[in-house]
Amino acid sequence: MILVPYSFCFLRYVHEPLSGEFVNVGVLVWCPDKRYLEFRVSRKYRRMSHFFTGFSPDDYRFVTKKVEHRFKKLAKEIARSESDDLPFPESPESAKDLALSIVPHDDAALQWSSSGGGLTTDPNAELEKLFHEAVLRHYIAQEDDSRDDATIYREIYKRAFEARIVKPHIVEHEVSTSLASHLFPQAWKNGVWNVYQPLSFDLRKSDAIRTKAYQWESLTRFLSDAEEKPRIHLLLAAPKSEYARAYGKAKDILRSTRSVTLIEEDEVDDFAKNIERMIGALKLDSGKYLDLTFESGDIIYHPNLDNSIPTPKLPSTNSSNPKRS
């Protein structure tokens, strides 16, 4: 077996370049003597959605698919080229030199590591080993039955927003401040924006649970200072029982932003009824809207900015009529 030189570099997802935090998502191996170029990327995104606020799975899948396609095209060109006629102006000295021709170095979310390398008889075996050790094993470490944000919305909370009365009013809404912004996937307005974010804490490490809580506490604290202040609701999912203590701490962290309301899994039935009741009470006086909030099982009517809309009168405490519920 003849040993030949090869080099490699990792493709990293960098959510905030200034923070220095990254996740390895792919690996490129280049072996010029064997005319071998291969790129492997993971389209799994659960880790990133757990740790990076505002991570977009759709954008990530689109960009990585495009990068993978370009490397496949380049690999075919190399395989078809003559021995001394590679499809480059200059022969790349390392995998990173070649990688930068596909994904240049800039402030984008996908960035390359430094090159490594060595001698091998089988560059494909090196690719498999590198991909498993630097990328895949981090996903294997997570249990298959853990739930991400999208899963808990689909399995637990979606029905609250699918009710016949509720669904027509639900839209996406972006809350922005000078320091932060976030697109909430479910929102509706009754004078103020009510926004909802599924947030799964069904993670395998206590540190990961606390880290996610700190990230969302920081974000919601910034968002609560928006000019048009939202009512932020976090739709939670608990981890397994062995992480109950970390989960309790996480909820305390989230509650420290007083403008945030936490909804637990076992509260979903009441939560669904509350939204339906609030939105059902919205359309009054020929389609005009009142500013309503819901608290402790009662509908509370607030004065309207539009004086043409009469504010309903609540029963007097001295009245013999039963309290409205």
C-alpha cells in the first residue's frame, strides 16, 4: 500500500462571529495524488436550534445543500481532467485553499477551520473517520426521543392555534429593538402583540438546559424593551426527570424577565381554551376590536384608543348579579 498525502478542513456554522462559538457541520478531504475530493455535510440542525437563538433551519439546509452541490460538481471536473490539468488557476496547496474557492472567508455563518492532514492509503476512510469524530458523534450522543422546538409545537401546542376561531388571526410577527430581534412563529394582536415561542428543554445535559435558559432570558429582556411592547409567551417542554432540578432553575431564569409568561405542557388544555376565548371576544361592534388580556380565568377589558368602540362594563362589586367569568 502506497501512502499519499492528504489534507482536510472542517466547515463550521458560526452563529455570531464575534462570540467565537461554532459547530462543526462538515468536512472536506483533498488528496491530489489520487485526484480525490470529497465533501460531507450534516443537515441535522437540532443542536444549533437548541443553542443559537434565531437559528433558521430552512436557511441552513438551503445553504449547505448549495455548498454540497458545488463540491460535487468540482469533484467531477477533477475526475475528468488530465493528470497535469486540474480545473484551478493554481494547484491548491491544502484543503482550505480549495475550500475557499467555494465558500470564501467573510462574516457569513459558514466558515472554514485551518487545514490538517497527513499520509494515508485510503482518503475515503479518513473522510469517514473525520466526519464521525468531529460532526456525527455529537448528534449520536443525543437520544432519538428527545424533542426539539419544532417537535413540541407540532405534538403539543399546535392544536391551540388551529382552532376554527383562532387560526385566521395567527400570523408571524417580528419584534425588533436596537439590540435584538426575533421572528415569533405564532402571534396575534388585540391592541398589543401576543407572541409565542415553543421552547424545548428536553435536553440531555444540565448545562445545556441552563445555557438555553440564559440565552432566551437575555433575548426576551431585550425584546421587552421594544417600542411596541409585546406580551411574550414561552411554550415549554420539560426534560426527563433526572434533569428536573436544572429545569426548575431554567424556569427561574426565564421568569426573571417579568414581561414573559411561561406555559407548561400540562397546561396546554387551559392555554388552548384561553386563546380561543380571548380571540372569540375580539370581534365586537361590527368587526372592530377591543384590547383584551386574559388573567386567572377572567377576561379583563382595557380602555380602547378608538373612542368609537364602547368599552364593556364589568359587573359592580355591589351588584347582586354573579361575577362574569
